[in-house]
Amino acid sequence: MPANKRPRRLNYSVNKKGPIWGTKVSKAIGHYQKLQERVSFEGETKWLQNAMQIVGVKLKKYGIKTNTL
């Protein structure tokens, strides 16, 4: 790697994985809360389990604990 180039691959976790836009976090929290309401109303379905898992990964990525929501 030439000395005058920035190591862009080292910036991936900062640029891509974190919440770049402010609404990303709030939408993920709102989605999690809506899914919790659906689980209490409909019960545990496979679709809701998969959706909760996906949202849980997003919240974990953003550093938000689900037991406080």
C-alpha cells in the first residue's frame, strides 16, 4: 500500500457499521417496540421470532440494550 493512500478498509467499521444517520437508531427502537406489542397480541410465531432476531442484532450493533426498552 502506498504511503500517500488512506487505509479505507480500516474505516469500514466506523463508516458502515455504526449509526450514520440519526433516524436509524430511533427507527430500530420503534420497530422493536412494535414487534413486542405484536408478540404480546399474536403470540410467538416464526415470522415474529425471525424479525425480533434481526432487530436485536441491529440494536446490539448500535450498542442499545434490549432489557431497558
